[in-house]
Amino acid sequence: NSVGLVPTMGALHEGHLDLVAKSKSDSDITVVSIFVNPTQFNDISDLEKYPRNLDNDLEKLRKFNPDLVFVPEVEEIYPEKPLVKFEFSGLGDSLEGAHRPGHFNGVGIIVTKLFHILHPTHVFFGQKDLQQVAIVRRLIKDLSFDINITVVPTRRAEDGLALSSRNARLSPEERSTALILFNSLIYAKDELLKGANWFAVKEKINRRFLEEPRAKLEYVELVKSETMETVSSITPEDSCSICIAAFVGETRLIDNMTVTV
């Protein structure tokens, strides 16, 4: 039998459920893991504030009827502080890796543990976590895991905001402000396809954020989708993505959009 794994940190939304539905269609057995992984947080306050509602998560999952929901305690996953460290070189040095030191080490540790514990043949991730997908794809290749990775398109609200567990922390005013991420991506994609200079586009986005007091831009970069290498233009030879991260109030959000010539 094929075993599909949907790794999550809970606070499930429709984007997570898209992954479960895809696993159900592609795998004989579907396993959903719910674990807020402390080793991938570089900010203790962010870990403490991360939304948790297991009863609500299980209620949502019942509609999709996964075969197993794996909800371990921290002490089960980390009986001791791990000494092993993952280094993903250029893949993990930019974007999230640059702004969240140790984040991808934590991702590498927990994903490897889940693979060894649950023995999946397929694993499902969302496009919103583009750099994480590249990291896990390389981890599977380098460590010779016999696992297929499937990437499911980002689920968005009707107004375009990417669904995220962190959205639950936004006030109504901040929820409206958060659209600046999606609108910036749309603007950048349209301008690049018209042949605009990337650095001029990036500067315009920077100015947009400076004019919005409730939002603070952390980065906006144009990268090759597979390698996360930053580039200054789009070409027919490579699939590129615009990646953005920003704080809206005290909540950090990320998003991305692929640009193909």
C-alpha cells in the first residue's frame, strides 16, 4: 500500500485540507501529523503564540476521514535535545533562512523524524511554503528516501490572501492590511511580464510598505523556483518566483507567486 503523509502544525485551514484531499486521491493510506515543532522556531514568543486547537482540527479532518492522525507530545519527538544539525547551503541561506536562523535545521530534523516514524511513500506540501518545499525535496534526494513529494497550489481567500494558520492572529484591520502582500505579488508579476526592471519593481513595493503603518516588509525577492537563487530578471529557461515576507502588526506572513515567461 502507498502511504501519504500530510505534515502540519495544526490550526488547520482549507489549504491543509486540500493536501489531505490530494493524499486521499493519490494514496491508499493517508496520515496527517499535527505537531508544533519547537526546533524550527527561532523566536520563543512566536512559538508560544502559535495557534493551537486540536479539537477543532480533528473536527475538520473527520470530513475527510484520514486513516491516521498522529499527534505526538514534544517529549516523544525530542526525549533529548538533538545534536544533529542540517545545513542546506545555498538553498537555506536566503529568504526564510536568512531571517529565521536555525529554522530549516528544525524543518530537516522533524521531517526526517516523521519519515522514519511513519514510513510514507508520498508527502504533500503547499506551494505557499516554496523554500521549505525545495529544502524537503533536496533532503529526500540527499538522504535517499524513497518518497515522492507533491506540491499543491496555494489556497487563497476570495480577496487573494494566502490562507495561513497565522491569519487567526490578525485583527479585522490587520486582516485588511495583509492584502498588501498579495497585491504586491500581483503587481510585481504583471510588471515583470511587461518587461519592467526588477529593481524598479522592488523599490516600488518597498515604498508601498513604507506608506502602510500597520505593515513592515521583511523581504521581497525574485528567485529561481527550484534553487532559491536570487535573480534580477525572468528568463524562458527558468521558472522564477517572487517571494515576500512581512509583519502585519505582530504577525509574520509569507507568500509567493510563480512567474513563467
